[in-house]
Amino acid sequence: MTHRVALTPGDPNGIGPEIVVKALAQLEPVARARIVVHGPGQVLRRAARSLGLPEALDGIAIVPAGDLDDAAHRPGVVAAEAGRSAVACARSAIEACRAGQVRAVVAGPHLETAIARAGIAFSGYPGLGARAGGLAPGEVFL
């Protein structure tokens, strides 16, 4: 059985989308097919084009999550919309894992300032994972 992994870009205005694209570009097509990206597709496609790596997304399943309108996607800008997007992407991936659709979640870098500006109580990905899974914070790890 081939296990799938969920991957999120983290803060769409940060470095996460570029990290995701560069990491995917390093994988062979067979390995790339095991990845399910939970995030805003247009942000990932824009990052792939800007890096000259549009083929990095070939064969990748993208689950729409944390969508941003074009005006909210402002690389390098700390924004509440981007913070909401990062958390929504992580929640989507965690739920896919809980549902057995993927075996693990790899979350891209987030910016706690953006998440705080969105008014979301957030103590990092471990705390988010614990809450989503009904676990105590000490039962999860990075």
C-alpha cells in the first residue's frame, strides 16, 4: 500500500509556497503523486511560475483550502487574511489525516503575527493538531 502525505504551504504571503514548489520539483513523478497539497491553488501556481518550475505541480492533487482573493495575496506582507489561510490549510490537512485520506501532515512555515492579526488563538501547529484530534497538547509533537 502506498501512503499519501498532506502538505500545506503555511502563510501564503511568506516563503512557504516557494518551499513547497521547490520541494515538489525535487521529487520523481511517482513520489510526487503521493503528495496532496492543501492550500490555495492560485498561490501555488503563481509561486511555480515565478520560480520557473510550473512542472513541479504536475501530478499533484491540490485540495482547495485557505483560499485568498488576488488582492489578499501579497508576498512579503503580514496580513490577517494570510494568517487565516495558513490555519485553514493546516486544519484541512489534519482533517484529511483524521479521515484516513493521508498518513501524515507536513505544514509549511506560518507567521504567528499574521495569525494573531486574524484573531485566531494559536500556539503553533502542535497545539492546533492536538485540538483537532481531541488530544492534550503534550500528546503531539513536531
